[in-house]
Amino acid sequence: MNRRIRPLLLAALATLLAGAGTLALSSPAQAAACENGYVGLTYDDGPNPSTTTQLLNTLRGNGLRATMFNTGQNAAANPGLVAAQVSAGMWVANHSYTHPHMLNLSQAAMTDELSRTQTAIRNGGGGTPTIFRPPYGETNGTLQSAASALGLRTVTWDVDSQDWNGASTAQIVQAAARLTNGQLILMHDNYQTTIAAIPQIAAGLAQRGLCAGMISASTGRAVAPSGGSNPTTPPPGGGSCTTTYTAGQQWADRFNGSVAVSGTNNWVVTVTLRAPQRVLATWNASVSYDSTGLVMTARPNGNGNTFGLTIQHGGNWTWPSLSCRTA
């Protein structure tokens, strides 16, 4: 289909559905045809006991895979989390052992940082990494030579999310929106703002025909997970289901909506609000929230496959975005 025509058709369809009061949504990973390529979602400085499990669950819940650039000291201290990264369908890579300014080290010390990290990750069940990200993005020929000797390709990033610099969730989402085919985005394992951005990043990629891919050890660019033309490779334990949002009653300060799930009776639906919205009430589901209150996770509670919620809009009447996976 002509790319100039396609957006117009999609806009017309969205208008038609909105007028009918029903909007059918599917998992971002399922909806994306990857027609515009692959991007690399990357998370540095893990694994961390306080955040890694939540990060992995949120990525899986939104049908995304990512590359985890682990520090060796964290991998050695948390081998079970390294294994969890792999079990969640993520790729594990080298980010040095102690996160030093590598260019201040001798070549022997560089090699020690890298080789100890390889061992720590391998001992944790993460396999033998083939890519390395230098701390702070600092690299030179000596460091790249040390990495190459261990079978590691040095990669940095194309887009910096600035999560390390206090970026808000909205700013992290905006940064991810700049990604194009083959590019990598720098994020970190240990920020709640970064984790909260995942559902919106997933939806944004799907809307732009992009998928989350792996990083090629040959080119350092994001490619299809299979290395071929497979549209998606969902994380283990994923699965597909579809959500249909139906608008309900509206008041001056709030509105109701209901979500119907099809494709499975064992579902996990992620509901992402738009600030300053907040959920006032829910029914027919067991729910939990992230630290921002903008991302709600809903699961069956024995009352069927349709649940509802009341949203205080705060001036923003936008319907929530939804993603669904099989539990």
C-alpha cells in the first residue's frame, strides 16, 4: 500500500471506530508488522534486586524484548536475575565489571574488566556475550582491541533517553519516538520512570511499524530476532489476546470505560493513562499500579473477561492505551 495513502486510511478508520464508541486494540507486538524495521531497546547497569524483576515483567507484559548490558559485579551478586533475564527472552551483554572510566585503565586492566564480566554472566546462565557497551560510551582503539580479543563487538547508542539525567517518563517516551530502523536507545535498569515508559514505547513502535530486535554482533545494529525476516519473536510465555475498549458514562470530571478480552481466559492487560489522569475505581479484575499511577495491570478475578474502570480525566479525555498478553 502506498505509504501516503495508508496513514489517511488509518486515520479514517480510527475516526469511524471512535464515533461508534468502540476501539479494538491488540498487543503492540502483535499489531506491528515490522514493515519499517527493528530497533534496539537497551538497559544498562543491571541486574538490580530492586528493579530488574519489575523491568522484565513490564517488558514481557508489553511483548517486548531488549538487550541487558549487565555490569559484572551486579551479575556476580545476582546470578538468579541473570537467569531471569534469559528466561524472559532478553539478550545479555557486557558492560564492564565495575563501570569505570575505561580509558583511564591500562590495556591489561581493560581486559580484566571485560573477561571477569564474561565469566560472571556465563556463571549466571546468561551465555557468553558477544557485544560490549563501554561505560559512559567512552571508547578508543585500545579498548576496542581488548574487546575484540574476547570476541566482543563494541556498541554504543543512537538515542540517549536521558533517564540517568532525570528525564521524565514522557521525555523517555519522546526519545524512543526518534528511533529509526537499526538504531539503539540507551536506557537503564534502575529507574521507575524508565519502566513506566515501556507500555507507551511499545504502543509507539507498533504505530510506526517498528519492532524491538536484537543487536547484531556483526554490524552493531538492531535486526530481526531470528536474524531473518520473521516479523516478531515474542518473549517466552507470551501469547496473543485482543482487547476491545468501549466508552461508558461521562461526567464533568470523569468517565467510565470497559475492556473486553478475547483469545484467552488467562490474560494480563496493561492499561496506560495520560497524565494527569488517574483511576478512581475498577470492577471485575484484580489490578495493580506502577509507581506513577499511570500504568495499571489487570488480571482475571473470576468475573469473566470484561472489566471496567472509572478515570478522573483532569482535563485529558484521551482513552487509555491497552496491551494484552497471555499469562
